[in-house]
Amino acid sequence: MTSTEACIALNMLPTMGPVRLRKLLEVFQTPEQVLAARRDDLRKVDGVGREVVDQISNWESIVDLPAELNRIKDFGAIVITQFSQQYPKSLREIHSPPIVLYVWGEIQERDHHAIGIIGARRTTHYGSESAKKLAYQLAYAGLTVISGLARGIDTAAHQGALAAKGRTIAVIGSGLSKLYPPENKALAEKIRNGNGAVVSEFSMEIEPDRQTFPMRNRIISGWSHGILVVEAGVNSGALITASQALEQGRAVYAVPGHINAPSAIGSNRLIQQGAKLVMDANDILDDLQILVPEAKPAPGTAARPLPELNEQERRVYDAIEATETPIDQIASECDLPSSTVSSILLALELKRLVKQLPGKYFVKLA
């Protein structure tokens, strides 16, 4: 059994998730050894209870691995794991990176530089056209556009990237053989045929449901440098993705909508809360240039003056070193509670003084 095959089997176990597998790998080193581990050794792992032990020990009676491998082959897909070079680097850094990614198409090195575009399924003409325009501009500029192949904004985003002859990745909330929505099958095939890939963390025959879509969303945000919300109602799933993006240290952007449009209430609210207002792709492209610390000013030139900071903001700002600094170190240096430091760091981000990087690291921008 290969490492990839072992990961496929583990991913198909009902109680196995990315965080639990990470704990098991810390003890058993490889996925093959996890499947072969003795019950007594499995029980010693933190967070692994009787049900999990039973499923791992009896995995061959729960998972039909040969049948799944045949389904993957017949469909023309491949499976990559965190041990694979193709696995997106940024996705490895989130709290719960997918155990496997089923890939229909091809993931290229340049797909690691991506922007997510999401929004409402029931959208206005303005929303659809905005998504197409921005996706076209971003893809033309060389970024890969990631979305969820759903109706509405997702569909428009993929179409815009394809029109620019750019790259796009569709992350779906079902198994590849249960592609949803079915009317987007032709769009999925076009993406697969040389323009990107359709990707899922679910085994081939998993049907979409209310749980799989939120799980899918963390992949879109985790893979991307930032998330652009084009149009979203007050209860839109796009707002959940935006929240996940912030937790993962990603930037959040939003297109302003008509103040009387129900489909724009959520996206307008994001702008109120600090998301960057976007009118064209340059607003995002300019921002992405500050994902790394800015160079020090040349001798004889003045640095950008700091805005007025209160005493605690100054302590937190001064605790960030010249290089990437973890939040735990910042809290220790400031002698402030972690919750207070997190709140202050958010305020400093909104003032464009610091930037959060994946893994809860922070850098100064001024």
C-alpha cells in the first residue's frame, strides 16, 4: 500500500478528520503505520477514543479501497496528499488542511498564487458582471481564480477567468462523480481541459449536503492569498468563508453593492467592518504587493509617519520584530492577555500598520 492509498482509506473513515490524523501522524509517522497500528497504541493518542480505534482497526470492512481506486482511475482523476509536491503550500498551513485532494485536471505551480472569488447564488446582473470583470482582470494579471462552481457569483468568476485564458480552480462540496450543480458540468469540463482543475476533499461518491459546503469553503479561503466577496446577502455562506479567511490570516475584499439590494447587505457590511472596498483588480493587486514587509527607506528619505496610537497599541506594535513574529511572542513581550493582543492587532491591521501572515505570524508594514 502506498502513502496516498493509505490517506484515501483514512479519509473515507467517518470519524477521521484532518486534525485527528495530524495527531496520529505525530505518533505513527506515516499513514500506512496508522492503519497498521495496534489498538493499545492507538488508544494512547490524545483525542482518539474507542470509536476511532474501532474504525481504524477494522478499516478494511468499512472502506472498499480497491473500488474507490477504480472509481478514481475510471473518472480520470488523481489524488494528492500533504506529502505531494502539488499540494498547495498555503493550504498546508491552515488548522485543518484536507487529508487528500481529489483532482480532476491539473494543479500547476502558479496556482499557488490565487485569489478566491465568492458570493451569492441568487445574484443580480450587476453582481454577475462585476464578478466576471474582476475575475477576468485578476486571471489576466496572472493570479489563479478559485471559487466553488456554485450558481451565481461562483459561476461568473470561473467564466471570467476562462475568458481571460487564465487559470481557475473549482473546489466543490461533493465527490467528483456527484458534481453539483449538474448544469455546471460543461463548465467543469472546460476548467479541467487545460485551464485548471476541479478539486474535492470528499471521496468519489459523496453527495453534497449542508455540511460539505462549509467544509469546502475553508479550502477556498485557505488556498487563496485573499477572498473577494462580490455580492452576499445577510445570511450568505460567503460571509462564513470570509470569516474563515480572517481566521486563516487571509485578506478580505468586497465589492460595494446598492444599499437597497438585499443581495448586497452582507458584502456592504463587510466593508463597514474593515474589508477593503474593490472597484477593479488594481485594488487587490496593489494590496498583494504588501504580503511581505516593505523595504526600509533609502538613506535620506523619510519613513511613512505612524498614525496616533494609544499606549497598548504602541506596546503591541513595538513588540513586532523586523521579521515575522508569532502572536504568542507578541503577547509575551507586551505582557497583555492574548485576547487583548488579538483585538489590538486587528485594529493595527485596519490602520495598515501590520499584516497577518498564515500561522498567526505578523509583520510591520510601516
